[in-house]
Amino acid sequence: MIKKRSRFKQTESLEARLQQFATDMRRRADRAPDSEERNTLLEKASNADQAIDLERHLRLNPRRSHAPLWTTSALVSRGLFFGTSRTVGAWTS
């Protein structure tokens, strides 16, 4: 028997939900003593902020959303593109 997915409309935007999540994590981190848990909570809040920025970027630049995240020049600068020097020069110039 196939289970039917329960679907519902979100009443708040993704940005608003992420902002609320980040705020909650920061409040919990403020109450927590200095520990690994506090650092984890602050990291979650930071990740939510990054997700908000990414969502805004994709929403405001819909034609660029299909662009690759890793261009060859970015890979070369990080030392992650392994090719001959001639190939690398051809791709980055």
C-alpha cells in the first residue's frame, strides 16, 4: 500500500522561518554556559543566516541560479583542479 504524503502550505516564508530559527538558536546559546553545546547553537544560527543569504540571492537572481557553484578558476585557486599547467592556463585565462 502506498502512503499518501501529507502536504500543507507554509504560512510563513522560508526567510521568516529561518530568521526565527536563527533567533531561537542565539537565545538558547545566550542561556547556555560556554561549552561545545553553545558553540553548536551559534554555528546553527550562523548556518541559518547563510541559508537566508543564499535564498535571497536565488530569489533575486533567478536567471543566475543555474550557474555552477564551482568555476574552474575557483577550483584552480584552491588547488583542486588537477590538470596540466597548459590546460589550467587555458581554462583560467
